[in-house]
Amino acid sequence: MVRRVALVLSGGRGQRFQVLNDPLWRDKALALLDDTPLLVHVVRNVVDVVDEVIVCVDSEERGGGYLEVLERYHLEARIVVDDKKLKAAVGGGPNVALLSGLRAVRADFCMVVPCDMPFVKSKVWDYFFGLSETGKFDVVMPMWPNGALESLIMVFKCSTVLEVLEALCQFGCSRPGDIPRAVSRALLISPLNVIETFDPMFKSFININTQEDLKKLGSQSFLGAIQNDVALVREGFMFSYLRLLRVASKLGLEGDFEGARAKFDLCKDHFERCNSFFWAAQTYQSESVTLLERAQLLSRKENSAVNRTSLEFYVKCKESLSNAVDIYSFESKVYQREGCMRLLERALADKQRVLTILSSL
């Protein structure tokens, strides 16, 4: 088992990197910057900080091509292809790549970097690893003064985030920006403090999104009120209840409504008590799915008394969704207070999604 591992995300389609009206697809990871592929730049920048480099891809063919390129530059890495069953269930997204990569490694701590950030300095990663290795935080992720997250750059404890990602993917959450919402202790780092001392131009955070970016490198906005690190802590959060929620959801989908309901009640009590609003809302949403399934099952029966019972389950389903809406409101207020604008947007988007479901019932 290694101490540190790097996951280099190289499985995206790079839509913004393509040339308008040109049918030829261009692999951004192999685009040349200073006559060197972006992927090579990234692996070179991380290889001295970790014990193993994993390149996460969406196909065996793509991974094989990357290995050939890295070998030409005398760099070692292992290829991990997105799990097909997981991808089909979730619908793709970075969390599928992260979970596929974590399932394939045995390490204490992990760093994540996309293949289009060729200037990340090793001292940045050392700093992130140092914060994570104190054991005080599950994940460390940069956040700019305007509350925007660098959600594809992070360092975390493998065992903890593996469990979180298993749950996120089970519930269809494909974006890594949900990880700070889902862990018990997240540290959102302001690059304007310590990082500025060893990367004063903040080149570590330059990413290549378009063809033009290869010619003229962009920069991050420093506008905003958040100058210091932000710690999001859910005191008393226990991962055993996250496992219990996953079991409850499966029981509900399998038709064991009573068994699921008892476990949902335990999860709701725990998550609300420790202010884990994200998982509390997920619990209510999952419970609503079970209640709706129960109502629909009963409504297919002809007995009028049973139909009245079916109506009661519909009402309970709506109550669960209403509770989820309220909890997302609580979560959004926390992020608004702390200036975490990207997380605020995610919480409000989830709230609106649940409201849309509720209005359709």
C-alpha cells in the first residue's frame, strides 16, 4: 500500500477544445504546449510528489495511446478505465472516473488533477497533502475569493472519499463539486494566502479549455470577499449512517418498505442532528421514491380502502419532498454566509429540482 497516489483525469470529451464546424475530434490531453503534450506536463509535475500516478480514461483504446506517449517521455503511470456498469448507472461524469480510480488503488491519500492543468507546482500539492495528512479534514480543495471552486483539484483521504463517492454515485450525483457537501470535514483553501508565497502568479490554476488558451494563457479572477480558508465541519457525522442510507434505498427499491422506512428514520435523525444537510436531503428524497413506489403499488389494487391507503402514501411522499426542499434551503444559507457561491448554486439547483418533482405530483 502506497502513501500518496495521483489521479489524472483524462477521460473527458473536451467539447470547448474542439474547432467549430470541424468534424475531426481533438484529444486535449495530447495537445501540444511548448511541443509537449498536456498530459506529459501534468504527469511530470506530480510524479515526484506521489508514489503512484493513475491516468483515468473512458476507454481502453484511449488509455493505450496515452501509455505509448508517456513511455516516449520516460514517464510511468497506470491506466484505469471507467467502470462500465458504474458509468451506465450514473450516466458518466467526473465522479465515475474518481470512483473507478479509487477502487483500483490502495493508498492513504490521493490528489486529483485534470489533464488540462499543465503548470501545477509540486509545492502546491505538498501543501495540500500536508493539510490532509494532519487528519483534520477529509478533503482539501481550492476556492477563489468569489466563491468559485476548483472542484477538479483536490487532495483527500482515500478511505473516506471512496465511501462518499460510492454513495454519491449510487444516488446519481456525478459532479465532484458535491464532495465538499458530502464529507464530514472539508477545507476550502484560499490561494491568496500560503499558496501565493510559492506560486505568486497562480500558474498552478491555469487550465486549457480552448484552442486559444494554448496561445494565450488565461488567469483566475481575484475579485470577491473571501480572503481566508473556509472550513465546513459537520460535527458528529458518522459514515456508518451513510452506509445505512445506501442499504435503506436498496431495500425500498426492492419492495421492503417497512425495513427501508425504519432505516430512513435513523438516517434522518442522525444527519439532521449533525447538520449534514446534503445527506439529510438525500435521505428524504430517497424516502420519497420508496413512498411513491408504495403508493403506486397500492393504487393498482381495486379495493377502495386500499386506494385510500395509497393516497396516504402519496401525501407522505410529498411531505418528504417538502422536507428535502426545506433542508436544501438550510444548506444554501450556510454557503451564503461563508461565501461559498459555487456550493450555494449547487444547493439551490438541487432545491429547484426537488420543487419541480413536487409540483408534478
